[in-house]
Amino acid sequence: MSILTGLEPENVFYYFEQISQIPHGSGNVAAISNYLKDFAQKRNLPYIQDSLGNVIIIREAAPAYEDEPPYILQAHMDMVAVAAPGTEIDMSKDPLKLGIEDGKIFAKDTSLGGDDGIGVAYCLALLDHKELSLPRLEVVLTVDEETGMEGAMGIDLSMLHGRRMINLDQEEEGVFITSCAGGARVDVAVPLTKRQVEHGMLRLILKIGGLQGGHSGMEINRGRGNANWILGAILCGLSQRYDVRMLCMKGGLADNAIPREAEAEILVRETDKEEIAFYLEEEEKKYKKSLQDTDSGMIFEKLFYNDRVLNSCYTRESTANALACLSKLPNGVVAMSDDIEGLVETSLNLGVLNLQEDSLQLQYAVRSSIDRDKEELCRHMVQTAERAGASIQVRNAYPGWAYRRESPLRDRMVRIYKELYGKKPVLEAIHAGLECGIFAGKIEGLDCVSIGPDLENVHTAQERMDIDSVGRVWSYLLKVLTEREHA
């Protein structure tokens, strides 16, 4: 049953709903890539599908627009697949369950994938618009943007003619992005050693929950709690005072999403139970007070069990070392911009932690608008991790997108926006990553602007997309594409 039938623009919402029925979390993009290839084949549109799964589709210029310069339209086909706790949906196999409430589209108990499914839907609606005369459109749809821009890094763009590009991966209507941060992924594995469980130990389960989470670029400066880091810091303090043996620890779903929940199981001595309970109560008060203005919903659960069935646990020494490494590695905002008020310049997010058989594994998303500072932060992380005996890998580094002082495309789009709405759009640099910087490095003289409709709480199960905003951005996009330079 179609949920979005009757919404305008009809074709945009039709394709968004089609996309929502195809699981397309990062790393699981083969099906949606093939859907896009089939879309082009059925309409006899020239296309390329590369070995990574990136898809380029061409719509040739209408006769009246043959003298117009081409437009590159760009979006990414993967989404951050996040499900609410306790949800039985398997996002690697199951379609999204769309709904509408208060003029906004959501997916029941999961992220919606408006980032960047709506960008893909705009592109498909334009390619399929038979009555509309347009200049040549070169639509570039990339894979795995959310996990490190892998598709954009590996794509061959030599077939493209365009030198002006509209990126459709922005989350606020009327705000044009003109530069963005670069980034990298950092993986840390801190070794752990097992031994037999001693007598006189209690099992203690700790859970952090109720936090807002959010996008690690767009929301990193809002003071929201990171469940992984809070849990790690509490356990680190505990391990410095008492005999703590790790059993299990996990939290977070994606390195570029601020984690809402984390949990751990540890062993402590029965004789320390009362003191530990008091210490944890004091830590809970401290963190709730520090978050009362920015993330007041934090829940901290602690349960003791007298458990005699365990045979082994991680040693006190390796547990303390792993937790100390986690706490010494930075998290959150590292530096603010001196040039742009309120802009985060450098940050990192401990998005995923997981206790494997022989190591505590930590996954970070690092961002900076200054490549040198990004590299320096990664070096600091390497040195800190190696001092703890951990292995560390810096991967999927991508460049930032520098502000272009002279931009004919930006000037054109600002003018048209003002003509339509009677006001200028906001021009902004963002701390999140976009693929524009990578594309600019591949296409000499590329002129870029990023736009999109209003999205809320992306990368979380609370994600929402405003229906009216989708329509307004569509109307604006049509105006930009159909206005002729050579009238």
C-alpha cells in the first residue's frame, strides 16, 4: 500500500517511496544501485554503473537548451540505517515503514533515509519528467557516502561535461552550503586478556540511554551526550578505584551518529558493592547535571547480580588499560572557527564501541575544515592509542570543500531564490562532510552549491522530512534548471 500517494510533487514522492522499499544502508547498496541502473535502461538513458556501484545517468539537452552549459546533479544512495531499541526490523533486509504526521514523513522505529534519499528522488523525478525542457543533466549517484565517501573517492568522472554542480545533500531549506569540512574514519583496537573468574565477584550491568543522539557533524556542537564516551569515562573512573573485570561492552550504530545508548557488563568484588553503588550514583548526578540544559533525558541503569556460572573474564589490568585508552582519546568539539562565528572547526565522535574476543574496538568519525588540523588530530590519536598498546587505522580520509570567492553558480542561485521568495538565502559553511570537495578535486574549475529540504534528526529513529519544504525546493530547483543563460 502506498503511503505517499497524493502528495505533491507526485513524482518526487513516488520515487522516494520506491527507494524506501529497498534496503540501502551504507555497505548494503547493491540492490539500490541495480534499481538505478534498471531505471536508466528502461528509459534508454545513457548510464554507467561502476564496480563500486556508483551510477551516472545522462539526460541529453532538449533542443531549446542545446547551447546551455550542462548541470551536474549529485546525491548519494546510501543511508545511515538506525533502528530504535527493541525494534525487530532488520534494516539489511526489510523495507522502511513510512508514515505521515503533522505534515512530515517518518519511518516507524527507524531512520528515514531522507539523507540522502530525497536527493536521489529529486534526480529521478527530473530524469523522468517527459514534458519538461532542460539543459543536459549529468546525474551522479554515489555509494557509501556515510561511511567515508568511498563512492566519491573511487568514481571516474572523466565522461562528464559539466562544470557546475548542484549537490542535493543539504538538510535545511533556504540555507545554501558553500563549503564543508573534510574528514576521516579512525578505528582503534585495544587488546584485552582473559583469565578465570575468581571467587567473591558480582556481575554488574550498566546501561546509558535516553540521549538524543544525532548527526556527528551537524549536532556535535549542541552539547548532546555521547553514550559511548560517558559509559567509558564512568567505567574508567571505576577501574581506577576498584577491581573491575570486563565481560561485555557495546554502544552506537554508526561512527558518524552520536550514540544514544551504550551498555556494559563487568565483574566487581562483592566487598566493594556498597562503595561502587555510591560512586555510580554520584557519577549519575554529575552527568545529568552537566547535560540538564542540552540533553536532559539521560537514563542510567545499574543492576548487580550474584552470578556463579561465568568461567572467564578479562583481567583487571587489561580492562583498566582499555578503559584508560578510551578516556584519553578525545571526543566531541576540539576547536571552533576563529573566522565564522558558531562554526565547529575540528571534532571527532566515538560512534561505535564493541568488545570483541580479544580487544575493545572503537570507531571514530573525525572532521575538520582545516586539513592540517585533521591530520594533527589523527596523529595525536595514533600516538595515544599506541602508548596503550592498541592498534589503530586511519582510513577513508577525504578533503574539505573550500569556499570559492567567485562563483557564478552561487550568484545565479541566490538571485533566483530572492526573486522567488523576496529574501536572500543564508550562505553557510558546515562541519558535516559533503562530496563536493572530492568532486572539485576531480573536475577542474567545478562550481558547487548544496541545497535541500528541511530534515530533522537525521541518522536517528526520530528523523522527519517536511512535505511542504520538499515541494518548495522542487519548484526552486526547476526554476534554476530551466532559466536559460543564452536566451
